[in-house]
Amino acid sequence: MLKSKFILLFTFFFSLLIQAQRIEDPKILSSKEIQKEQWILQDKEKNLTLQWTSTALEISLANKGVNQDLQKTVYAKIPIKKLHDDTDECVILTDAVQFLPTFVKVEWSQDDLEFLRVLENSAITLHAEGDILEVQKGKDMIYTLYSSNFDRMCKFLTRFDWGLIAINRNPDNLPKMITSFDFENKVIRGTVNDIPFEVKFDVYYDQDIFAFHSFELVHAKKNKNSRKVKDKLSKYFNSTVYRYDIAEQTLNFYKNDKLVLMFGFILK
């Protein structure tokens, strides 16, 4: 009897653990769902937003505001000649790029023009999961775009450094930990007590989840201080899944609805 109760108790807590750390596979978006969203190209050298309509790929400038109709101004479009719509990806045949007349002259960069030339007169594959769209030409040429909300969140987090201000709601006896986010390479870099470190991660924006994979000291000598740092912090970052939110000045990570890590922004 005692043994069976123990087994039931163990199963209950184990199921809670699995449920708390469960990450659902990102939803594969249909062509209609992709068309509802504006997509920002994730390339520091380019400044483009893509909107797929029923007749064309419309191109706006990411750093330009909305017009009086609360819409992005379309500066170029690439007509769609044919569409093959499959379950998990779409293939479109495109025509030549058309640059539209606007009140303000657009100074296209060579990088922007290169992207437009890649898309025109081509067979382009579009595949979207969650808040990430991949645009592919051929086998090797792949461009990544984020939904507007996901892009806004990434830009906000990368605009600042983030300093650790509490662990388990306790602000006392903390190491000096300063971090910065690199979403392109999915890594957090920083220093803790002046020792460089890296944390690999994945983010699931539509699920409000950060999944940390590893906490590694970078070029750190193996001494008492580095071992102490790794022993103290690795348990919070190695193979750990958190729900997160962003408050006005803090970035917060929760496990089982309990606040575990709190970071405050620092101007770069």
C-alpha cells in the first residue's frame, strides 16, 4: 500500500515537471496566415519589410513609420505569376520588381536591391513556423524574417544590456552579471564578476518561453573564482525552460509561476 502511494506521488510530481517544461512545436502557418502578417528581414545590412498579398510581394522600409491610414508605405512590389500552395510550404513564381512612385525619394542600398533582385523572376519557397518566416531560393539562399511583434521584442532586448537584480526574488549577495542578447546566433553573452560567459538559447515568442541550453565560461582560467561562478549560476541556465515577460524596466523569468531570475535594463 505504501509503495503504491509512493509510486502515485512520484508519477504526479513527475507529470507536473514535464507539463511545466513542455514546449509545443511551433505552428506551421498557412498561406493565408502568412499574408496577415508583416515580416521584417533579419539582416543588419538591409532595411526591408515584406507583406505577401494575393497578387504580389510588397516591400516597405522597416525604419519608416506608418502613413495616415496606419499602414506601411509600399515602395516596391514583385508581382506573383503563379502559386503552388502545399501543406507546410508555398512556392511562388515571381515577375520583375516594380518600383512605385512615392512623394519621398527612396535611397535604396545595394544590399536592399540585391534582396529584391533575388526575389524577382524566380521560384521562391515560403515556409513559416510561429513568428519566423523563411524565404528560400534554390538550396542555399535562405532569408529569415520575423513577425512585426517578434521583431519589436528582439530589437527592444538587444537595445539594452541587462543586469541581474534578483534570484528567487532575493536581491542580496548577487554576482555582478551583465548580459546582452544576440538573436541572430541565439546566444546571450556577458560577464559575471568580470568573467566572460555565454548561454545558448531558443525563444518561442508565441508561447512566452525561453529555453536555455548551456552556461559556459569563455576563456576563463580554471580557478576557484571561475568554479564558484559556474557552480552558482549554471543550474539556472543549463537545460532550463522559463516562461518570461517584459515589464517596463525588467526582464523576468518564471518557473512554475514563481519568479526565478530578474534583470534590469542598462543603457548601452
